[in-house]
Amino acid sequence: MAKHCKQERKIDGRTAAAKRRRALVAAYEAQIGSALSPATRSLIARAVAIEITLEGIEADQVAGKPFDAEKHARLAGSLARLLDRLGLTVRPGVSSASASPPFDAGKCLRQNAAKLAQEKAISEGWSDTERDRYAEELWQEYMKAA
């Protein structure tokens, strides 16, 4: 049998990098959900390592230090692919279960008109037909003003 080649190292878990690593791992695991397979945990660990490396490169860039733009681009691409494989990306124009739907002003105005019409119908004893007619009139007024 092959010997286990993992070297024992003492790692201080109190450093900023260690705390950032734990926070990212916890965030990714929470976003993915429970019952994570070892393979998924491995992908998360790799994504977190790449993300922390990218953050270091970006900190150097902001500080005006020289940085390897090609390395940054390769790592960013790798991170994007890993996150995509984990289901943690939301692309513009692609619907996602976790992404909220776009704001629909017309729908909001129609709902507001219906609510106001319902309140007025209750206070004045209107029939459903009268209430609906009034809601439609309000809706038309809103649309003209918009």
C-alpha cells in the first residue's frame, strides 16, 4: 500500500485568510444545501482556494504592486467554471430559481388599482362589476400618466 503523502503542518486557523476560507466554505455549502458529497466538498475547497488567491492578486493590483494579469485571468476562468459546475452562478439573461424576477411596473400599477378599487367598493357597497370597472379606469389613468 502506498503511504499517505500528506505532510503534517501546523496551520493557525486564526489568520485572516483562514477566517475568510471558513466563511467562503460555509457560504458555498449553505447555498448548495445539505448532504454534500465528498466530490462537492472538494470542488468547494478548490473554488475557495482560487477565490482567496484572486483576492490577493486584486489587493496587489489596487495597492499599485505589479501583478500577473494572465494568471489572474486563468484563475478567474477556473473559478467561474468551478462555480458553474457547483451551480453557484447566475448569468445575465438566464433564469435561475434563486434569481428574483424583473420588476414589472405595469403589474404593480394594476395591483394598486385593484386594491384601491376594492377598498372603494367595500366602503360604497359596489358590485363586483362596478369594482372591476373602476379598477380598469384607474389602471387606464395610471398608464396615461406613465
